[in-house]
Amino acid sequence: MTRPILLSTPHIGDRELEFVREAFDTNWIAPVGPHVDAFEQEFCQTIGAKYAAALSSGTAALHLALKLVGVEPADEVFCSTLTFVASANPIIYLGATPVFIDCDRVSWNMDPNLLQEALDQRAKRGKLPKAVVLVHLYGQSADIEPILTACNRYNIPLIEDAAEALGATYQSKSPGTMGRIGIFSFNGNKIITTSSGGMLISEDENLVAKARFLATQARDPFPHYEHSEIGYNYRLSNVLAGIGRGQLLVLKDRVAARRHNFSLYYQALSNLPGIKFMPEASYGRSTRWLTCITIDPKKFGSDREKIRDQLQQQQIETRPVWKPLHLQPVFKDCECINGAIAQELFETGLCLPSGSNLTETDIYQVIDAIKLCCTY
Ligand SMILES: Cc1ncc(COP(=O)(O)O)c(C=O)c1O
């Protein structure tokens, strides 16, 4: 039986086990230790960040980020609608209300003009959001500059959810480094992984120190256990930080491999009727974490679900593009500014197998299977 071709699986390099073994040999089997410190420093060097706190997940990082900028019950938080649910769940953890913003067609990320208009309208009504969560989707940076300008105009902190965009660039900078706080994920399907893990970064040393404090049960500096605030158990294990150090060493290779996957798909499929690829915006470089296409069923002769189903029968895993959050039952009562573009991308969009450990033979197998679905 042939092995399944999966969407995005972990791809371990040569050094991870060495770092993990070192953690075992030195008995640093704890959510603190030399690998955690080194991983934070090496992560900062890799992406040009100033300060970082290694955490147990990207979701934990977002939760702390929102708390650090002061989000409270009764606040509104603006958030991209085309994203994974983890971008918005922490808004609810804090009792606040998400307001979703549609994407543009250029990058599939938050439309800067829509954000600007929505903020102007809120300002007229006299109630501004407490923060903006900007997601960088599928390995591509959003158009950060105009978004930052819109936020700065009203002094609203920008939180960058760069969980899917490690290794990407925006005008030669790394997404995640330009807002008040940036967050990353090292979940098993991400471009590099620690099995589970996350990072919170900021230019503000005090914010990152406070993130570490909150992530270790908000323990006050006393010899006994003293607490004057509610905290969380959100630090990354020293063992997993060891995996992260090894993975950072191969980040560039992983980006190159995923971009190569994209170019193979693009060469073979972009001329098929009704197939379009997620565009790469001119301001930066995408990692192509996932290669995403849209299918126009009238031109292609088959719709997204039929293609997904047919590929599944050949053990090829694909996924619809994220179902926008404003269409999720759990957020049915939340406001969305537009949303039609995100909805269209969900209805027609498909993510193809994109792992950096796929072979060219795997990719050509996916290409052939897609070509067979085309009935025009
Ligand atoms: C856009 C986005 N935000 C947040 C997260 C949450 O990260 P984690 O799974 O590490 O909690 C993910 C991925 O899982 C994601 O894709």
C-alpha cells in the first residue's frame, strides 16, 4: 500500500536529538532551563526581534499578549476573519468581544482600507477597540505598514499573529516584529515545530518580562510562594526548547523546500482552467507554508469538495481554506466588517500537501490527481 501524502507534517533535522539529549543528561526536564533561554535568544537573532518569551503554545502567547495590552470584559478587539479559531479564542477567554474584518484579494490578509474605515467609524461613535489582532496567513505577511498607521492614529496596540508566517518577510523585516507584540506557533504542522509550543516577542523588555511572570503562575519574588495576581502555567519545556533550537538551524531550508513545492504546483497547474493560486504580495516574500489554490467550478468542471474527496480516496490529504470566523457557529453573534471575500475564498479554496519533507514524486502525484479532476 502506498503511504498517504499529508498536508504538513513535522520535519526534524540533524541536531534536535542532540539538544534533547543534553536536556536529559543535565536533568533540565522542566519548564525552565538553558535551552529555553538559548531558544529565546536564537529566535530573536533569527527574526530580528529584541525580546522573546518561549511559551507552551501560540494560543497561550496570544492570550498573554491580549492581557498585556489590557484587554478586559466589555472591550472590543478587531481580528482578521480568515484564520484559524485560535486567533480569536483568547479574546473570549478575557471576556471581550471580537469584531471580524475581511481580507483583501492581494494577500488574503486583513484589508488595510477596511480597517481604517472601521476605526474611523468607531472613533465617531466614541468607542474604539482595545487591540487589533492581525493574522499573517499561510506563510504570507499582511500589509503591515498601513495597518500600523491606522492603529497608531488612534493609539491602538497591534498584536501580530504570525503563527503561520515564521520565515516570511515584509519589506525585508519579519512579520511579527512590527506591532506592539508578535506571536508565533511551533505546533506540529508549522514550518518548524517543537511538537507544541509558542513564542511571544516585543521591543518592550518590560512587556516580555511581564509575559514570563504571568506564564509562571505570576509568582512574586519571595522565597516562599507569594501571589498578588492570577497567573498561568504557560512556559515552554526545556526539552521542547531543545527541539526548537535544532529546528531554527534548518528554518531557511524549510522555507526553500516549501517554496519549491509551490513552484512545482504552479508550473503544472496554473494554466488549468479555473485554477488560481494564492497571490504573493509585492511587499514581501511568502514562505508558502501551505500552497493554496482556488477553483472556479464552472471553468474547472469540478468543485472544491469534489476534488478534495477524490484526492482523499487516493490518500492525499487536502484541506479547505479556513472557514472564516464570522461564519463559525460559535461566533454567530459577532459583527463582521464585510466578509464576502473571506467567504468566497473558503468556498473555493483548497490547501495542498505542502510539507518540506515531501518528495517531488509526492508533489507530481498530487498534481496528476488534480489534473484528473478537470473535466474541461
Ligand atoms: C493563525 C494561527 N494562530 C494561532 C495558532 C495557535 O497556535 P498553537 O496551535 O501553537 O496554539 C495557529 C495554529 O495552530 C494558527 O494557525
